[in-house]
Amino acid sequence: MSARPRLLPWSDPVGQRCYLVSDVDSEGYLSKLADEMEAVQLQMGAELIGHARLMLRDRTTDARELRYLSNRLIEALQDALRIAESRGGRLPVPEEAETDGSAQAWEVAE
């Protein structure tokens, strides 16, 4: 079983966070589905940024369109932050890295 639950890129019907506890790291159906959904969310966010740049250059864009754009940008940012939190939560902590032999020594220059 994995040490920590994975934050999934979707919420339950009432908006609560969903987590996956898996005994197979990144190999199960839900893990792969979550990976694919994260990739789609990030791609949509990147496309939205391009669209926003065009809209902001267009002086004829009205307030209603800008509000709609702002709401979509907020959603994209929320998705990106959730993905960052999920991926950060899956990084090995130094104690875990030492036990599996993947720890690296870091020196701090003074």
C-alpha cells in the first residue's frame, strides 16, 4: 500500500476533495485516469492563457466577456494548484528517500 493518499484532480458531488489510496503506485486504472485528467487540465489552462492574451489585446472585448474569462482563468489556476499539491504530496520525503536508496546529499554553501 502506498504511504500517502493521492489527491485526485476532481471533487466529489458536494465539492469535497477526493483521494486515492492504492497498493500499486501509478499503475492502477484510477491513477492513470488521474494522470490523464491532470494532463488535460494543464493543456486547457495553457490554451486559456493564449486565449486570454488575445482577448486582452482586443479593445472591443466587453466587461461580460472579461468576467467570463476571469472565471475560467480562476478555474484553471485552481486546477493547476491542485495538481501541484497532489504531485508535491507524492514526492519522497528525505527519510523515505534514504530507505529506498535514492537519497542525494546536498551541501549548503555558506
